[in-house]
Amino acid sequence: MKLEELWERYGSFGPFNIGSLPESIRSQGTRIVFSPRSVIVNRGDFPRYIYFVERGVALGTRNYNDGNNYYYFQIDRENGCLGLLEVLSRQPATVATVVARTEVTALRVSSAVIYEFIMNSPKLLAQCVYMVAGDLYQRSGNDGILYYYRGIDRVRYYLVQYCGLHGRGDGEVWVDADYQTIASNIGVSVRTVVRSIRTLKEQGEITSVRKKISISPDQYQTMLDAILPLLHS
């Protein structure tokens, strides 16, 4: 039997979020509301609980040596599961501080309850393996590609990827990420992002007004054409 047929047989997996939990597990949790800018989990804390986002948006943060605090991943109901990575990898320290961007409602469940639940469910265990492997694959690919890019090409790559994830049909895409978020995702300084955005705007590859970036279908194609030779080199 071919690998593709086995992939089809065992089906696809969605994200591990609050929708993955049966009522018997949900009933053991506590619903907590976090106000905007409040801390949900702190970097270095023991992962005693796993938080499942029900409503709102949270941001993972990273502190840099220059004293600035950058956002580098976003969490909502769709992918909203805080603490699972640490629990599955058996790590005693939370890897990132996560703060509420908006008001966030989350179900807090004991990590021990979730861990035992997953380890006794082959289907959920397979779902978690798929999720972690998918994240690792994407990060490995991006890290390898971006290593050889100039700063402006890293920004182009990020914006092209953003359009692919958030675009709807043939309409204009507005980039919600701020410059700090972009810098953190592609491994450059905020100053490099600012310079690159200015250049891309001057060249007509993006539209930027008061640090708000929009990308038309034609602009998306222009940036894609610019990085395609790099992807195939």
C-alpha cells in the first residue's frame, strides 16, 4: 500500500483545542476571564495547567537583549491551547510568557488530567503528534529558507506567507501584525523591517499608511515573483 493511501485511510487531524475535549474533561476545568494586557502564563513557570481559549486573542512574547518585548505568535479559539507543548515534551518550565491581547476567556484544566487523557486515547495522541510534527516541519523549512535571505526578502517572504494564510479570494489583504511581530517571526531587527517596508512601499510592492500595511493581488504577485527565484535556487 502506498503512503498516500495510508494518509487517506487514517484521515486528517485538526488543531488540538477546546473542541477536542469531551464534556467529562471540560467539567473538570475552571473558566477564567483575563483582561486585556494581563498575563495568562509566565515564562519559566511549571506547566501545572493547560489553558484552552474559548474567546479572545492572546499573544506569545519574547524578551530580547535590547530590553524590548516582541510578540511572535498569536493564539485564539482555533489554535488556543497553552501548556500542551511543555506537558507533552515533559519540560518543567513554560517556554514563553503569554498575555491577553483582548479580553480572553479560557478553560483552565489540570495538566495531569489532560496528559492522562491523551496518553489513553490513541486518536488524540496521533492528533498531537500530527500537530507538533506539522509545526516543526514548517519552522524547519522557514528557518532554512530565511537563513539565506536579505532582510527585505525575508519581509517579502513573510508578507507573501501572510497573504496565503489570511487572503480571501482576490481581494486586498490587510496585515494585522505590527513591525515587532514581523521582526520576531523572520529573525531580523525592527529597524530592518522599517527600512524594508519603506523600500517596498517606494517600489509599489505594498501600500502602507501609518504603519498599516495592505497588499493588493497585483502587489502580492510582484512580491511572489521576486522571491520565487530564491525559493528555487
